[in-house]
Amino acid sequence: MPSLLSFPIGPPWIPNWTLRLSQLDRTLDFVADYPRHAEHRIRTALADTRVVAITGPRQSGKTTLARRFARNGRTYVTLDDRGTLDAARGDPVAFIRGLDRAVIDEVQRAPEILLAIKRRVDEDRRPGRYLLTGSANLATIATVHDSLAGRMETIPLLPLSRSELLRRKRTVFIESVFKGEIPQPAEILKGDALIRIAASGGYPEALTRRTEARRQDWYRAYIQSIIDRDVPEVASVMRPGMIPKLMQIAAQFAGQLVNLSEIGRSGAMDHKTADTYLQLLEQLFIVRRVQPWFRNELSRLIKTPKLHFVDSGLLCAMRGYTASRLKSDRTALGPILEGMMFSELLKAIACSGQQIAMYHYRDKSQLEVDFVLENGAGQVVGVEVKAAASVTRRDFAGLERLAAASGAHFVQGVILHDGDQILNFADHLRAAPLACLWA
């Protein structure tokens, strides 16, 4: 086992950095006080919207961020407290009547209060009345959707992005690529340092663990906490004990086209049950299905979604991968690196302020592009991820096919890879370091 005088895998946001014991406290303070790109969006929304909700997976930092807003004269209550939860469930109207300009944490635990919030904000339409947080996708909970439609703005907060860990105010990748540009990389990051980061993920609490083994212990406890607390609150599941097994099965399919029949067979369930459980994991921000990109007139495209984990550290834990394993097995690294880039793209889109939809592309000739970004004007950017230090012209075959399918809407295609230079291969086709994504 490596000495505690040097982290074998952390802190992952500072590559090739040796963490000495005297520096440990400062590192933990850093994790507790990281900047969040969503904070500006939340402040803007509170200025003109009656109810604002921060949603994301458990332990992504929602409570820490919400407490920052409670410092400015807002009442803070958490439904993780048993007494507070009983009061909210027992008499929702009275509970909400006593709160104004309030932060209500973990609101999915008492959806009964949402009708009371609706009544209050309809009587008094001042913006910024309530800031809610939820560890489930509130938009998929019928009570929330019916109660607060048109009154609430939802802002996602996923685990820490690489840009946040580097203390960047924001990332400009999204706006740059739709201008036909590539931002300069935020750092030179490749090889073993890149693998360490991909294996670590972005959950703040996991990043405080001193060793990779302790981090994987945290992920196992995290999964159990989801089963014990979140699942009963958002869905009626006949066999909650199946969820860890399904997560392990889903991890094996990460980065692949969703095959519900095969997933079901692996878990001894039919395809409809497998779909129900996957929907639950999506609702809890564990996985996400990425829909295929296609033009209606194009019939030769595969119209099946792909499955991705929202956090690459959790994906590694589910697959039982360590950084050492990924260093020695580049075939294992590919899906993990693609998962990390998926997560980083989600976070970059969330803080971009633009309406960007993310898809994947695959045609019947098996040419594919990992991620297709499309903005509100219909402009298209293709992003391919390669776990390799070099790129050849042949690697652009999928992006060239996407360009042909997109026509005049195609802005550019980018291969993000384990290199250190931005290279032009043809008009609108470039290779760039992975770290450009969090520039």
C-alpha cells in the first residue's frame, strides 16, 4: 500500500502533485469551499422566478450550495430532520405559511408541501420566494410538475466538474465550438494523471478519501444510502435489493446502445421491468440515456439511445476498476474516459446559458460519433472521444458522415484525445486535448 505521504490518486484536480500530511487540512478545506458554476444561474433565477429548484444526485453539493443562499436572510430548513419532516407532512399548509424567502432542502421527501407552495406563490408573486433542493429529478415527479409548472425554474447541480476543481469561474468550451473555435486547454493533462482523474469522479465527499480503496468504500456506502433513502421516496419498487445488481449490469453496458432485453436477461427480469428500473436510476441522476441524433428524412440512422453514467468515479466503482487496472488495460479505459467526457459535457452545457441538446450518432454502416451537440438554431457540433495520444485522418470517418448528414448546419467536428496540441485535419475537423473541454 502506498505511503500516506503521497496520494496515489489524489487530489485528482492537481496532476502530478504530491500531497504531504501537512497539506491535508488545506486540501479538505478546498473541497468544502469549491466554487460552483450553477451559483450565478441560481442568483439570476431567484431575481425573477418565484420558485427555484436545485436538483442533482445525492452528495453532489446541493446542501452546501443552498446554505450559501441561506446566509443572506433566508430561512433554512431541511427535510432530512425527522421533526421538520413530520411537520411538513402533517400540516403542509401551516408549515409553508410560516416560511417566506426560505431554503427547503430535500423537498422530494415531502411532496405534500408543493401544493401549499403553489398557493403561497400564487397569492404573492414576488420572485425568489422559495429555493428548493432535491436528490431526485423533480420534473419527473408528477406532483411537482402539476403543482409548480410555470412557477419554478430547475437548475441541475451534478458532481464537481474539472473546471470547478481548478477554481475556474466557468468553462467556455460550448460557446467556442459553436463559433467554430477550440479554446486553449486549461492544463496539460494526459497519461497517468488523466487516468487518476477519470477514476476519481467528481463527488466532493469521495474526493476527500485518502486512498482509492477508501474512495470505492464510499461509493458502495453511497449506493446503499440511495436504496435506503431515495428509492422509497420517489418510486414504489417491488424489489429494491435488485438495484445494486442492476447498477452493475448497467455499468457493463455504459457507453453502449441500450438493449433492454439483454439487460433484463442479465438481471433475470423482462425488458419492461428493466426499463422501469433504468428510469428510476435516471430519476436519481445515476445514469442517463442519450437519444440518437437524426434528421427525419434520414432513414439509415440507428434510432436507439446510448447509456451513460453521470459520474466516471461511480462507474469505475461499479465495474471494479482501479487506476492501475486502467493503466494496464486501455480497452477498459475507453468507456471510462468516454463517461468522464459525457459528464463534463453535461456540466459545461448546464453552465453555458445556451439551449444545447446532446445526442449520439450511429448509422447502419456502424459509423458513429460519441456526442452530437445541437443548439436552438439547429447548428451541429460533433465530439468524439479517443483514449489515445495520436489521431489519424481515418478517425474522422464518423464525424465526416455526421457533417454530410447535417449539411449547412454542421459547424465542426472535434476529436478530444490524450494529446497536448490542437491540430487541424481538414476544414471544420480538428483534434484537441481533452482538457480543452474545461478551458
